[in-house]
Amino acid sequence: MKPEQIELAFCLETLFSEKPFVERFSAARTQGIRCIEFWDHRSKNLNAVGRALSANGLKVTNFSGNRKYGMLLAGVRDAFVREVSEAMGVAKALGCPRLMLLVQPLCEDGSAEPLPSDTTRKQKIDALIACGHQLASLADDAKIDFVIEPLNTEIDHPNYFLSRSKLAFDCIREINHPRVKILYDIYHMATMGEDVIGDLSKNIDVIGYIHIADVPGRHEPGSGSLDFRGIYRLLKSLAYDRPIGFEFFPSNADSGAAVEKTLQLFA
């Protein structure tokens, strides 16, 4: 794929939310969307999702591989692998080439599920890396990519361990496998005060997927302070050839206008 052909995928969890989920596919296609993503597959009628994808000529680029178990405790690794393996089967059925992973499950309020208080930082990192090596084996067998996502702890996900980009990049480089990379969410990392331009410029080799929403507010690009035209030019100059996922909540609750604005900005 040439850099100018970067796939643009839109999260249907946050768009057209006034419609039942499967009706969002036709709304997306009407707006010119060609690729979509979503969160937990277990909350979906997967047969209906498959039909809606086919009927509207849409492609799934990404969805959640885990929601119940995390990567930071060695004692739950078998359960985590079973959960991810189930999601891999769904991905194969839907033609989705990757799964996004969280290092900790999230509670209903968005905070990370607490870990035992005596779990040390080193134990968490060692467990994450060991889990990453196991994912690498699964990835090779199934020909599927995994992208691990750092999240912000300032606003949305208190107590989430993997909240800094340097730690994320260091762990991925230690895992050292082409199918296990970082999902770099520009909104989350900008909220943490990270150097987004520097992160992208220096670490594009370990970034397997990008999420975009503007800061502040987590709305569509152009609604806040980030220079997304400049970011898009940078990604092209770096020969980034993986998808960009737009995971934002439309300002003014107008999904159609937000999508149109985004597609124009990333044309």
C-alpha cells in the first residue's frame, strides 16, 4: 500500500449512536466511509454485522480483543489468551486483520480495574512482555496483528498502567515481533502531555495503528487544538501505511457533519 492510500476507519461505537448498531453501517456508507471499527464483539449480533458489512461494502480494520482479562498479572494469562483466541475467531470470520488490546480491563466508569496492591512495577512490566511474547506466537499461527493501546489517566482512565508512550515503546521493542505493535492514540497521548510529533517521528516502526480525536473534548479533528493536517503530512512523509482510526465523539451530536469534516481534512 502506498502512503497516500492510508485507510481511514471510523468507530461506529461513537458515531450515529442514535441508530441501532447494525443500522449505523448504511449510515456510514452514505457518508463515504469505507472502513469501520468497533469495541466489544460480544455485545453484537455477529451474523447481522457480517450481513451489514457485505451489504454496504465495508471493511473492519480493528476491534477489541479483550475486555475481561488483562496482561499485567501472570495468574490470569491463560484466561487472557482464551479471551483473545475467541476474538481471533471472530476476526477471521469478519475478515478483520487485527485486534486492539488493553493491558487492563476497564470498569464501567472508565477507570482501570485495580491490581493487587503488592504488584510491583517490574512485575507488571515483566508480565506484559511475557504476555506479548505469547501473543507473538498466536499472531504467527493466525496471521493476525495485535496492537496494544496506552490510555490517558488524566481524564478518561484513572489507574491504567500503560499511560506513557516511552514505556509502551520500550515494551514493544522488548517483545520485538512485527505483528505485535502499539496502537498510538493521539488523543490519549496528547492528553498525557506527550510529544505526539516526536513520538510518531521516532517510533513509527513500532506503531501498528493510529487513533485520532482532537484535544480537548475528544471530538472530531479540527474541533480542538491539534494540527491534524500537519500530523497527516508527517505520517505520509514517514511512509506510514497502516490504518488511521477515528475514535471520536461528534461535537454538536452531528455524526454526518463530523465525518464530512474529517474526510475533507484527511483528503
